[in-house]
Amino acid sequence: MAAAEPVTFDDVRDAAARLAGVSHRTPVLTSRTLDARVGAEVFVKCENFQRVGAFKFRGAYNAASRLSPEQRAKGIAAYSSGNHAQAVALAARELGTTAVILMPEDAPRAKREATAGYGAEIVTYDRYTEDRAALGGALAHDRGLALVPPYDHPHVIAGQGTAALELLEDTGPLDALVVPVGGGGLIAGSAVTATALYPAVRVIGVEPEAGDDTKRSLAAGERVTVPVPRTIADGQALPTPGEITFAVNRRLVDAIALVTDDEIVHAMRFAFERLKIVLEPSGATALAALLAGRVENPPRRIGVIASGGNVDAARFGTLLGG
């Protein structure tokens, strides 16, 4: 008997029901300038308008809301470079509990301040020398907290898949869906959703060139570890795909495109000047791949997930002014 799939389309639909009235149904933008530049009809799902400024709230809330009352009363732990940290902190507040978040010492200041602003306790670590999963697991164990990981959890993946569900409900059939890839939760949930609704759709992931762990892993047929990436796309600075996310993505993702930091900045500038939206570097990578021509044989109708907009004004100005 074949093993059960870790995440199904029914799981995504159930997550959508849990998130109804809690998360934002984010807008889908179009641009004639973008269409002309890419040579296709492009639909941009703006998760920069989601609560906490990124798609991460979907998965964090879906997972946290499923904890037992006893677990919830003890509190929640998480580890994150920023967006999942904010998402868990807000989910904990919404659910009447507390959160302790392990964050890298060099996490963007705006993300740390926002996480603290939602009421979470922050514990820091060195992302280049310490193992955040081990530290986060130990933190949760020592304090008796429920751990909500950033991507490698079925309920988190299902929650992230609701972004693609909304996009496809608004646009109808798409020929391709282009999604940023960090740990792989967003693209795994998106791929489960998109292929369930439209089996012929191409699912294309995008990684920063310096952090191509998912691309290498898919090529090798097994999870590959790379040095911790040094890239402006801090939300995608991960050395290896998740175990659950890789199992899903190996089956459903068609290709991985790579973009440079310069191409990411160009996409951020295009989004600001043409779409009138602010995207953080990780949130702009899928758009960057389209603008840089990294998606081979662009299909006629393309969905793009702009995954987040958490970048402070000083860093945004520095990146775009360079």
C-alpha cells in the first residue's frame, strides 16, 4: 500500500476554513507593463498585504489553532529569521497564549521589533555557527512549549497552500505558478493546491543563486545541504530543504529557477515603481525570475506569489538606491 500523502488538497481546504475571517484575503494585481515585459498575462498574489506582512501567518495560525487547550495554555515556541517569528507571535496573541521565538542575531531589525511588538519573547542565536532546529527543539522541550516549525509541518504547509487557493479562485486556470522557495513550505502547499485544481499547471520555484539547496536536491533526488547562504533574501537563506516539504516538492514541482541579488533588487524596484507595492527581497524573487527571463518558455497565463513585504525604510532605500 502506498504511503499516505503528508498534505492533501482537503487539508488545504480545511485550513482555508480555519483562516476564514482571521487571515486577509490578499489582492491579485495585474500590470500591462509587466505583461508586455514578460510576454504573458501575469497575476501577482500580494501576500505583502497579509497580516504580519507575509504569507507566513497562514501556516502559523493553522498549526497553532490545532493545538490542544492544554498545549496552547503552556505556550508556543518557534525559530525563524523573521516572518514566521512574527506570524507565530501574532497567532499566539490571537489564540490567547504566549510565544518564545528563536531568531538569528542578524535578523532584520524591523522583523525583530515587530515580533516583540506582538508580545513574543525573543532568544537569539548565530545562524552561521549554530543549528536553529536543534536549539529550537531544546528550547521548546526545556520550557514545555509546543513547537511550530517554519515550514516542515503538514499543518503549516496546508496553511500556506491557501494563498494559491485564493489566487486560483480569483484567476481561474493558470498555465504556471511561480513561487519563492526557502524551506519549501509555501511551494509545497501551492503545488498541492494548484495540481489538484489544474493538473496540467507547471509549478516553478525560485531560489536566490547563493542558496540553491532545493534545486540541487531535486537534481540529486535527495536532500542536499549547502553552506548557509549569504544573500539579501534573508527569508530564503537556508542550507537544506525540509524533509516533508522536499517529499512533496520532489513529486509536484516542475523546475527551480535561480536569481541573483541584483535581479532581486531590480524586481523590488519594478514592484515599487510599476505595481506601487513594497516587497522585501525574499518576497520579490518570483517576480525577479520572470523579469530576468529565468522562466523558460513563459506560458500564456502565469501566477506569481509575492510572498512578503517586511523590509524597513532604511534598508529598502539602501537596496534600491545602490
